[in-house]
Amino acid sequence: CKLYSETYIRRSRAKDYGQILAWWEARMGHLVLINVTSAIIQKHLDALMASPKNARMHISAPKNQSRYATPVHQVFGFPQSGMKRCKTKLGVALTSVGTGLRYLAVLSRVLNVAVDKLLWLPKSPVSAVQRPERDTINAPRVLTPKEEKELLALTDSSENRALNIVVRIALRTGMRLNEIMRLRWNDVEFHDGHALLLIRKTKNKRQRIVPLVGDALNAVV
């Protein structure tokens, strides 16, 4: 893993790949390369898929502060003294199929280098690993009108005004939480009846522009 990280990873991907490689190294780093079998990889992959999605790389927060509480007042200019704690409930959501496939793909690239470039292995053991399949039955869905109404009623009654803004932006734009939390006023361009949000940092590393209208726009202004 160390050789692959230092030699074959582009600098732009070093952080993401480094976290995944560290995860695999913690579980298989003690093994000689020839002893890394498909069965061992399958065991760790299955354990990953059965684990809570926040358990892979837990981001610690200062004492008495949730991970997302602090940035909210910076985004919309609210006084920090008026902020309420925003508790993030981990729940029982499991690791997504996309994450499992990504972890396996990174390991596959490492072992392919060992096979094709270094000639340390005759064949990659990843080829015999059963890949997780996407569950269309439990795929993400949109809220029903009733669920949305109940959710907005709760945020409207909350003393935390930022919570109401964040939820409405998420509902109307489909933006990810981290994208909303990174917004600054210079990312908002107001027009007659709508606004445009510039999302500078996205999951796929590309900027994009999202329109903001209706109750979400009213909540911001």
C-alpha cells in the first residue's frame, strides 16, 4: 500500500485513496502479499458492508459540540451565542454499495500493479471476490408530501433558524449537507424571483450552479 501511495497515486486523489488504503492496511497489512486471498478480502469487504456508514472514518468533534453545529452561524451570519446544539444521530444506516465498490476498486488497483508492473503475483485475488450489488428495493427515495409537511412543521417550530434554512435548501435543491454547510454569501447570486448558488467543492471535484426558488429562497432572504 505504501509503495502504491508514493508511486502510482495522483496528487489530487492522494487523500481519498490514502484513507481507503489505510483501512485495508489496518486489516491485511500484517500479511505477506501471496497470503492475501480472495476469501480474506471477501471477509473484510462483508464486514465493511455490514458496518454503520459512519464507523469507517469517524470525525471527532470538540467536547459538547456536534460535527455540524459550528459552521452554521458562519454560513448565514447568525450569532454563535444563539445557536443550539445540532445532534447528529448515527442511526443504523449501513455502508452504501457505492462505498463498498470504491473500497474494492482501490484495493484492486493496488493488486493489479503487483501483478502487471511488479510481477509479484500471478493473478489478482480481487477477481474472485463477490462484489456488492445495488439494492433497488431499498434505494433512496424522496419524501412523500405528508412526510415533507411533517418535517417542515418541525423545523418551523425549532428555535434554531439555521436548521429550517438547511432543511429547505436540501429539499428544494438536492444538495448534500457538506455542500450546504460550505456555502458563503459570495456564493449566492440573487436575481428577480430566484437565486443561483455556486457550489465550489463537490463530491466529483467539479463546480456546479444550483437554482434556489420558492420557500427555500424566502428562508434565506
